[in-house]
Amino acid sequence: MKWNSNKISGTFRNQMMNVNVAKTRRMKLQTVVLLGFALTTFGACTDFLTENLKGNFSSETFYQNDKQAIQALTGVYNSIAFNNSNNNLWVFGDIASDDAVKGGNPGDQSEITFIDEFNADSNNGIISNYWGFTYEGIARANNVLANVPAVPMDDGLKNRILGEAKFIRAYSYFNLVNIFGKVPLKLLPQLSHETIHVPLSEVAGIYLQIEKDLTEAAAALPVSYSSTDIGRVTKGAALAMLGKVSLFQQKWAAAATYFQQVEDLKIYSLLPDYANNFKLAHENSSESIFEIQHLSGQNPFAGSALNQWFAPSSEGGYYFNAPTQSLVNAFERSTTDEVDPRLDASVGRDGQPWLNDDLFSASWSPTGYLTKKHQQPLSEISSSLKGDGDLNYIYLRYADVLLMKAEAYNETGNADLAKANLNKVRQRARASFKGTPPADLLADITTSDQNGLRTAIQKERRVELAQEYHRYFDLTRWGKTIAEAALGADFNYETKRYFPIPQAEVDANQAINP
């Protein structure tokens, strides 16, 4: 969802901070930014405050019609965008993995290094910021889910709004449970002592709630939208997410079933050219299943900060999330040294074309490499506006679904279907080669051995999804042996898989035992 926002008068204490009207190239929405005291986990009551929180503009006076319900929902979408520097999912997905290091100046954002080296403590600011950011989004979703059912409006629209909010809440909890393990499962507005002070839930219980939200979302959401609403969550996104959630729990048969339901919708396909997935002209394409929207030049801010986080300093960037040599080496080469075309679509490397019709220099990065996928050329976003990018972030692509489906089929003993899905991804990569590809580059995988096929799928996920914030979560779900081999001596699976809950949350939430 891309939006242009203008402020509307009104003050929301304890529940809403501001309301914005949004208008986009392809969809018209209204935005509510639900911030404020006690909506996030850090706004806990003190011992002497037991009265339910109240405000001048309460939920009872705001949620009066369908327009206001949509405004509130747009605030939920806004809460997961990369227009907030606290949305540092890339630190956990990429830098904590073997695919990237912090990059940037040595002393800049030094707390990221502690995450990379698995010695971050509960006072780490990066961890605290992401926790607060994610629970802010959950709080917004909870407000929609609690208040929209009573709004007099069309039932079909109402159910769709609730489905979208449930999907985003599930997405948020999925990220939390894979970063922190046990977390407080907050499902109600943060307006009372009981809803603010919530104990930790077991991982299995959090997954049950995620599955419940996604199942209900899939039942309520449409397969597609008109051009004015492109960017909203669809049935396909909910089904794909259900498949992913099942895969992470090693529910292989259930995962395969959900992915097949995605296929049965017959609306997703691979783009002919891999690199186009990461270009402005191809946003919300047939390959995109769930895409987080951004729009530059807006007030309030709605652009992507990733464009600046990852860019070289010569373009006004901070050159963070620097790819490793290990990642670069993971891309296949032919015997005549032609490389998998996905490498140069994903990573800037010395002497190769960069985004601005110039050549990349290894001197731009401490590793000699920078990520390309989340950046735009200066012809689209100038250096002076570098942190206000226009490019969306694709969380779920059809290629990802094909690889997850291949994994599910392989684990259930169906090697033929596993190979068929895996090779679709490799064939598209091969077809993206400029000119005639060498015969030995990205050839089809032919082995039917389960272990060999498992290794091939895992390698393919690494290169296909490089720098898209999935690698660390893949490594940890694949288990101790794989994770420890990839992440090195600093990583102990039993003690380091999950990052510490922020000390500020432990101190504020009276239901958590330190």
C-alpha cells in the first residue's frame, strides 16, 4: 500500500497519536498512526496505577464508521514498514547469519556487532528498539480487532479489515517468536493492568495463535484486489504464511497442502528476469505474495530508510549489511567462470555494474561488497533524499514458496515433486543470464537422494533469497548441526538461538519473572 498522507486535526491520548489521510498511485487509504502511552510494552503501569487508561479521543468515540475503520487499519500497515529506523529486521535476518556483517563505520551502530557476534545482552539498543517497534504494530492490530466488530458497516468489508489485521499480527508474532522464542502474547488493547502485564507464552502456544490468526485471515481475505487497493494482504499471502509457519514447525504435510492451495489460486508466477523483483517498475508483480509498501516524498514520512542504510557513502549512504565472501562464494560458477546472474542482481562487487551506470568499487565496503536489492539509482532517489526511498520490501515471493514447497515434499519422501519445484527456481535463474548461458551453469538438480536433495534446496534458498532477511531464521530452524557449522564458534544453538528479551520489558512487565 503506497500512501500520501496529510494530517487531520485531533489528539489521541493513550491510544492514538494522529490520523492521516492517505492517497496512493494504486490505492486510496486513510492512515491512523496508533502510538502513545501504554500502547506498547514499555508503557506499563506503576504499582499504584490500576485504573483503566482513558483518553480525550477514545476508541468509543473514534470507531464510528467504515472510513475510520480503514484509517485504523492503514495505521496497522504503516507499523510494519521500513520507514522507521527501529524496524531492523535485516540485522537479525542477515547480519546475525553468515551472509553479512555490520558494515558501516567501525564505531557506528556498534550494538549491531554484539548481535553479529552473539554476545548481545538485554540492554542492547537494537534489540530493544525492534521489540518496541514490533509490539507497537501488534498494539495497533489489537485495537482494530477489538473495535471494528462493533462498527456499523458492510459485513464483507468488516471481515476483510479484520482479516488484514489478523495477518499483520501473525506476521509480527512470527518474527518475534523466531528472534526471541517465548514472548508475551498480547491479544487485547493495552488499556488495563491485565492487558499490559502479560506473561511469557511458550513457543508452541504462540504458533497456535499465529495459525489461528492466519486461518481466519485466509477465510476472510479476497484472492486479489482492484487496482486502487493493490498492496493489501490477500488470501494467497495468508495461505503462503500458513505454509511457512507449518514448515518452521516441521509440519511437512500441512505445509505442502497450504503451498498447493497457493498454487491452486493460479495468480502467481516467476518474473522472467530475476533482477526485476527489486526494481521500482516491477513492484507488486505476479511474483510478489506479500509486499510491504513505501512511498517517498510524503508527510508524514512513508519512504524506505533501507535505501540509505545500505548505500555507499559516496551516494549519501551508510553501507551497512555488508555481504560476506562466504555468501558470494555460494553462487554457482561455470567451468569457464560465468557466474549465476543472481549474484550481480543481489550484491555489488568490484568492477561490476552498479545502480547508477557506474562500476562498483570494493573500497565502498569493509567486506568489498554491498547489497543491491533494497536500493534505488540516483535517477529515482537523489543523494540528498537517500533515506526516503520508494522501493517496497517483498517478504514473500513465489520463488520462496516454490523452494519451501520443494523442502516440504522432500521431507515427506516425494523427491520428484521436490525436484520439480526446485528446478523451476533454477531455470528462471538460468534464463536471467544475459546471452547464452553455459551448459554447466544452473543445470537441473537430478538427485533423488533425500539428503542430497535437502542440501541442494538449502543452498538454493541461500542464493535465491540472499539479503532478503531470511537466512538466520532458515539456519536456526534447520537445527543445531547446520546452524553451528554456518555461524561459527560464537554460536551455541542451545544458548544463543534466541536473543534476550529487553531489560526494559522485564522491568516494566510485572508478569515476567526475570
